[in-house]
Amino acid sequence: MHELAGIIKQAIEQEANGDVTSLIENLSPAELARVLEALQSPLRLPLWAQVPTAQKGEVLLELHGDLLTTLIENTSEDELVDSLSAIQMDELADLDEYLPISVVNAMVAAMDVQRRQRYAAVKLYPDDTAGGLMDIDATAVRADVSLKAVLRYLRKLRQKEGELPEHLDSLMAVDRNNKFLGMLPLSNLVSYDLQTTVGEALVDCVTSIKPLTSAKEVARVFEDQDLLSAPVLDDNGVLLGRITVDDVIDVMRDQAERNFLGRAGLEKHPDMFAPVLNSSLKRAVWLGINLITAFAAAWVIGLFEASIEKVVALAILMPVVASMGGVTGSQTLTLVTRGIALEQIGSSNVWRLLSQELVIGSINGLFWGAVVAGIAIVWFGDWTLGLIFAMALVVVILTGAVSGTLIPLGLKHLGIDPALAGGVVLTTATDMVGFFAFLGLATLVLI
Amino acid sequence: MHELAGIIKQAIEQEANGDVTSLIENLSPAELARVLEALQSPLRLPLWAQVPTAQKGEVLLELHGDLLTTLIENTSEDELVDSLSAIQMDELADLDEYLPISVVNAMVAAMDVQRRQRYAAVKLYPDDTAGGLMDIDATAVRADVSLKAVLRYLRKLRQKEGELPEHLDSLMAVDRNNKFLGMLPLSNLVSYDLQTTVGEALVDCVTSIKPLTSAKEVARVFEDQDLLSAPVLDDNGVLLGRITVDDVIDVMRDQAERNFLGRAGLEKHPDMFAPVLNSSLKRAVWLGINLITAFAAAWVIGLFEASIEKVVALAILMPVVASMGGVTGSQTLTLVTRGIALEQIGSSNVWRLLSQELVIGSINGLFWGAVVAGIAIVWFGDWTLGLIFAMALVVVILTGAVSGTLIPLGLKHLGIDPALAGGVVLTTATDMVGFFAFLGLATLVLI
């Protein structure tokens, strides 16, 4: 992508618009979005000007944050209305908070009654719920008609609408009250005898997704059951809409991004080439939080100023203790955070897990304690120091194991995502305990 | 899942087999796999014994590592052959390295010619390539026939085979030499006029996936183009097989897992309830690697033993310097690692990126430098110490920015995944430079 971005950059700088047009001609909207992100800010608007109106809507859907806002601001309202007229209702609902209200109004005004109803239905639910992901299903069929009739209906629908909905892999079957009965995969529609009724060709669908089911849960259901699409039903089993796997893939990618970036205190969809002042500010917050925890550790060290003055080796070795505690803790933390996300950890097995992590911690603490004691004895020629070092290592590794298990569970209980905040809280704990154990033991024994 | 695991655990302990059977009756294979993982080892085999043979194959596909091996060892060969007879060829190829060779042989012997050919074709390619993901396409159609003929063919195929392949959303159209011409979505098949030929109802497919394209790249193509399935073609455009979106979702999940776990030195698919000695050993390696980097930092501190002896405040403040460097570095590292994975960073923009990170680092370094200087001056009443502290902070934050940019690019160049190894290398760099800058400056000025 960056090679292509490099070539496009050159073409823009040489103002060779024809070249730019042909370079982007065959790119998918997502690929175009990536090229825009890989370009430095001053080159983005000239490229945007070359994107055909018909594609702009789909490209905007793939963008986020400041870049999205900038591009929208630099597109005329008429062009926005044109470029967005073809996108799906659930997608429009994701984007509309970024659009000028006049554009949204113009688009709603231009919708036919059916589209307007579908838009209103999607807007009822938050973006990160099944209701926000679903599209209203325009292709539900009655269970008592024959497949032949369904095929005739679909042919008519296509003649009327131009094409069938995207990613249509199955039809939803309903009764006369729009109550969901099952899914009719197109592969059944094309392979069963034409006289069969829809009801006879249905596959059962054990999955029940409610409009307020979280997007995360929807993704899990799709993964677990290898679905291509699934119905969204209200409490009475009435069909509200359909979620397709492409929406779910977006949810999965978002979640993975969030976990990956969140641990470094970065927000989702960062813009590598955002204005630096902007980026500096966003990152400063995380540095500030970290500074507080670092000074908490420094404060613990400060308590033992007198001891360090007498035995400087303590200052040399103390980062080793803290770091081993941090590593042990982050291993357990990662494992437990994953277990929580997969819903494999709960009251039925948390004690078992904790005791097991303590055993693992003890084994590794004793082993590495012996190793570091050996190193310290050789380095400083001081048996007592070596022994204290080893004991502190055991203490901090066990602290890591306990914090790594309990911190994510505690955060989860408080409604905070452990994947985001777990690391900082853990490091604060292991650093403080590590320094305290090592310097405290040394003060008791050596000083 | 853990609540269910808890209930199942009770039922197993009470030896209420009937209850167990009814509890697991409606679970999908993936859900069953998760319950098995959430159970402690001694309860897993009793549950496994209650899983119907027909489901065991699909469940095994969702499992990994030691648990997978244990369950296979505790299933009779006949039952394995029975339970695996219905799974897809690409899936069998993923699993067969774990199976006893006699089971694999029995399965191959029981295959008809067509299935045996498909199995052989998949085995040609590594698991993490398009060739390893694809299934041989049994439903290719010729472009010159009418849709009516296709429908007739599919109905016959179903009568013969019992059902059509899973996740069939489109048919691949080929010429008489099996050269790929385009995809016929089932939604076109059911909505176009019956007299239309396949060739007229095709959608173009700009995606060209080769059998040796990496699974990661395949996932990106699916994401970017919102595909449900895609053809795998050889260099001459001949159709080799089809990849479906459910395989791609598995790849995405695996990748996300690997990134999440790899940073803590954990392997993919960890078993929370594996025997502790096993787990201890696996984690010990990462602790050992970390110990080396921690001692490297300790060695740097050791160089300045005399200075610390004179000014103990140095020992108190030095972890703050190292930690701020580490945080800055890991922010940049995360951003750059992501950019590399998305192919947005390359020679065309790496210098621009580096200079930008340096500007962001300078802004944050100066700001937080002033803050920490203030704290140090108030704490220790020493203006010079405060100034040195601030300068060291600027140095280490800039080091973090540079290392965060160059380390992942360097690792990538060496063929090492930056998402896995980046963190350790970075911390080593920022720790050593941080301690050296702070203690070195202090030695020059204060001592």
C-alpha cells in the first residue's frame, strides 16, 4: 500500500491528475481509504478531489476521526448527498453524526418511504448493538409459498429495484405476523424441488440475536456458528432485520485494533499523519497517567533512602526485581483478560485459576530467584544480598500472579475494560510491591 | 460460558450423565470446545465421553495444543474415523498432523476418488497460505450454459450428494480449460431471467488470490472487498479452489490472538488449565529473556555506583526516567507496528514519520520535563538535579520515539514479527539509554 501511496504522491506532486485517476481506478473503497491514510496531510485533499463521486460515500465509511471530518468538510453538500445515496441504512447511521445536518436532512428527504422507515429503525439502536449493525430485511418470504413462487418474486424484485441486497446468502422466512420461522439458504432455494414450500426447505436457526445484544456478542455468535447472516428478533420473535458477516468482520477488526492500541493508551483508528500538536496532546495524557504511577514507585524507593546510601547494590538490582514482577504479572493478566473476554473465567473457576497461578509463580520464583541470587553473589560477593534478592523476587513474582488474576477481574467488575487499563494498574502494583519487598527486606537484614 | 461450565462441572461430579447430555445438546462445536477449555483437566474426559460421535470431529477442529492431543489420545480410532468423515478437506488437512497415522490412512482409504483428489490438492500447500485454506471447488459451472441449466444441475447435484457444499454463496464460472471467468452469485442465479447465460450474469472479480498468498493477505483482501468467497487461481488463471469467509474469520481471530498473547510471550491458544509444570516451563523462557534485558539495565546503573552513593536521589528518580522512555517508545512502536501490518509504512514515508515522531517527542519531552523538574526541585530542593532530570527525560523520550520507529522496521526487515518481539527490544533500549543519560549527566554535572 505504501508503494502505491508513494507513486500516487509523486503523481500528485507533479500535478499529473490523469495518472492519479488511473492509479486509483481499480482500488476498492477500503484500499483507497488506506492510501489516503498513508499520505501526508497536504496531499490528501488533492487525491480526494480525484476520487469519483460515486465512490466517495464508500470510502468515507472506511475512514475515521479527524481525516473523516476533514474530507467531509472539503466535499460540497451536493456531492455528499450524491455519493451517499447508495449506501446501506446501517452504514449511513454510523456515518451521519459526522455529516452536516443539512446533508442528512437532504438525504432523508430524498428517501422513499421504505428507506426512510429502515433508516429510522436502525437509528433506534446504538452503533455497538445488533440493532445498530442490522439492516432492515427487504427480502423476507412467507413459509407457506413454494420455492417456485419465491424465485418468481425475486426476479420481479430485481426488475423493480435493479439488484438484490448485497451479501444475500439466505432469505428469512416469516409467518403472516412477521414472526421469524427460519432461514432459507439460497443454496437450498436453488437445489430443492420447485414445488417444495419455503417451510420445508428451511434450516433451523438456534441463534437468537436481540436488537440490544452487544456487537461483541454478535461477533462471537457468528464466529462460533460460522454464520453468513443472522436474523435480529424482538422479544416476541418478530423479525426486525438481518446482520451480515461483513458487518461482523468490521466489528472484529475494530475490537482487535482496540485491544492492540489501547494497551499503549492510543485511541482506535489513530492517524499516523495527523497534525503533530494534535497527536502530542493525545499522547501526553497517557504519559501523565504513567508519570503518576512512576512517581508512586519513586516514593516507595524514597522511603529507603538511607539503606540505598549504605548499600548501593540495592539501587543497581532493584529494577530487576520490579521488571520480573511486571513480566510475570503481565503474562497472567493477558491470560486472564483473554479468559474474561471469552467468558471462560467466572466464580466457578477463579479460585482454581488463582491457586494454579500461585503454584506456577512459586516454581518460577524459586527457579529464577536461585539464578539471580547466584548472579548477585558473584557480582557483589555478598551472600546475604543474594538471598534477599532471591526472596524479593519470589515475593514480587507471586504479587504479579495475584495482581494479574485479580486486577482484570476487579476492573471487569467496575465496568472498565481490562484490556485497556489492566497494564497500568498492574505495573503500579508490581513496581511498588517489588521495590518495597526488596528494599524493605534489605533494610531489616542488612542495615 | 463459565456459568455453563460450572453447571456441567457439578453434573459430571455427581455422575449425572443424562444431565450432561441434555446440557450440551444444543451447543455448537465451538461452544462445546470453549466449555472443555473452561473445565479443569480431570473433568474434561468425562465430558468428552458424553459428546456424540457425530459432533466430535467439529469440536476437535476448534481445539488446540495439549488439550487437542489429549482428547485424540482418549478417543478410539474407529470413533475418530467416524467423527471426522464429514469434515471439509481443508479442515482435515489442518488436523491430520495431530491424528494417529492409522486414522489418517483409514480415512483416506474410505474416501471416494474425488475427495481423495481434493485432500491431496490441499495437502500441497502450507496451512497458512491460501492453498491451505481453500477447498477444492465442486460447483464450478461453464459460462456458456443458461441459468436454467445451472438450476437443473444443482438440483441433480443435491439429489446425488445429499446437500450442497457449506457456505455456498456463489458459483465459479470457468471455460472448457477450467480457466476462471468470474463469479455467479446465487443472488443473481435466483433473480436473473432463466434464459440468461452464466457469462451474462457473472460479476467481475478483480481479486486474484494465488495458492501461495499468505493467509494474512487473504484476510486483508476479504476485509477490503467485503467478500463472502473468492477463487484461488494458478498463474495461468486456472481455478484451483475456493476460500470462504468462515475460514477467513478463523484466520483473523488467530492473528488477533497472536498479537494479544505474543506481547506477553505467551503462545497462541494457551490452555488456562494445563498442568502447572507445563505452564511454568513455557513461561519461564519469557522470564529468562526478560531477565537478560533487566540485567543489562542493571549493568548500566552499576557503571555509576559511585555517583548514586553520593546522590541517593538519583536512585529514587531513575525508574521514572526509564518508565517514561518505555511508555513513549511503546506508543510509537504500537503505531508503527500497526502501520507495517497495514502496509501503510515504507520507504516513501518512513522519514516523514520519524521526523514527526521526533517533533511529538520533543513537545512531550519539554512539557513533562518541566513538570518532573518542578517535582524534583520541590522534593529534593535541588535546582541542578531538577534540570538534569528534565534533560534526561527529553533524551529518553526522544530515544523512545526513534526506537519505537526503527525497531519494528528493523525487525520486519529481519523477518521477525514486530508485534511479538518489539516490546522487549524496545524496553531494553529505552531502559539502558534512560539510565545512562540520567546517571551520566548527573555524574558530569553533580559529582
